[in-house]
Amino acid sequence: MWTNLMPNIGISLLRNMPRGRGILVRREKGIILIFVLMILVTFSLLGLGLSFRARIENRLSQYFAAECKDLYLAKVKLNQVMVKIAQDDNDYDNFREEWAHGLSVELEKDGCLKMTIEDEDGKLDINTASSQWLDSLLFFSQSLKEQIIKNRPFLVEEEIFYLPSLDKDLFLAKGKSSILNLVTTQNHDKININTAREQVFYSMPGLSRTVVDTVLSLRRNEAIDNIETLKEVAGITVNEYQILKKALKTTSDFYTVRIQIDDKRNKIKKSFRITLQKDSNTKTVKIVRWLEQ
């Protein structure tokens, strides 16, 4: 009987063994396929990441190159302005001179570079101005005058916006730009009679409105190149002349250049504020402050 069973058992084992090995082989092939797919996906993601990084770096390099080009153009135009100011060697400075006209330059494709020049010597220096003059100029806010005197000296005029205990609602109601157009931190000397803001003039202590009107009328007709000529003007008393002589001059030493870059093609927008100082003796102009705003 056993001899009859042996062939059947052998046949059964032989049938089962290849089938088990086939399953194992298929499983191994499936695992290998999944592993290969994972490797391919990993390399694909790495490739996409590297490609994305390369595009970003390329855009950044293009942006940096365009930014450098715009800044170089701005510096070239600034040097031209500095040369104009240095070459202006007459006995007066006013807004009818070439340096005061500013300029506008079109950038490549789409955009513009604008440059404006302000005479800082036509403003009141909040670091050195008398309490009486500040009180007259900033009549709308007593607290502002007190805080300026308490916290000066200031590096830039914008610092007054961060003074403590300031009535900001009243201050802002007067207009931020209009106030900053009247004061400076650079003019440590007298005020230029030819470029002084009218509000600064009218707030000058010891002068009547009639005298200020007379001076403004004189400078509208022609530039004043000598303060001594005011002695001969009708309506100006000796005392008023002494006040004018002590506070005024006919030339300027400090200028602010504002540069605005609007490069639409490269999406570059920048604003700079540069303060220049002129040395009339050496006929040179130097940069004393460069701020990016």
C-alpha cells in the first residue's frame, strides 16, 4: 500500500513546489518594480526642485543686474547734478537756476527715473532754531515745539513723527509733507533769502508782515545777491534790517536730492534721499547722507 502512495505524494510535491517559487518570484519582481518607481519619482522630484531653483536664481540674477543698472544710472545723474551745483559760483542761489529744475529719465522698455532737488537752506533748522521761531512756525501745536526742543538734535526731520506725547491727529491734519517742507536738520547756518519758504519767512520773530511782503516782492523780481542792499529798501527799519542780516544769507550750502526709480519691466521700485554739501571755497560738492526710503 505504501508503495502505491509514494508516487502520488511525489507528484503532489512536484506540482506544489514550482507554484510557490512562482509566487515568490512575482512578489520579488513587484517589490523591485515599486523600488524602481520610488527611485524614479525621487529623481523626478529632485530634478523639478533643481529646475525650480535654477529658474529662481536666474530671475534673481536678472533682477540684481537690472537693479545695478538702475542704480548706476541714478549715480550718473546724481554726479551731473553735483557738477552743476559745484559750478554755480555766483553770489546767490535761487530756484531759477539750472540745478533746481530736476530731471526725468525714461528707463529701458518701460519705467522712469525722477530726480528732484531741494534747497535745505531755505528751511528752518529744528536743531538750532530759537524757541520763539519754532513757536511761531509751529503755532498749531505747542506740544510739538516742546518735544522738538526737548529731544533735539535730530538726524532726519522724519524723527519728529515719533516724538512722545505728540498730538498726532492735529499734527497729521496739517499734512506730513507740508511740515517736512518747512524744517530741516542740515542747515546749521543762516537761511537763504532767495529760497526761504514763505511760511518760514512770515514766522521770523521781530518782522512785520509788511516787511516780509516787501522782501518777497524783491526776490520775485530778481535774485538778491547781497543782504546789504536791504538797508536801502523803503519800509525796512534799522532794527528790522539787523534782524534780517543776522538770520539771512544769499547762497546755499546744503541740498537734498530725491531719486525715485520705477522700473516696471523688472518690477523695481526704489526711493533715495541724498543730502549734498557744497563748499564754495573749493567749489566741490560731497555726499553727507544717503538714505534708502
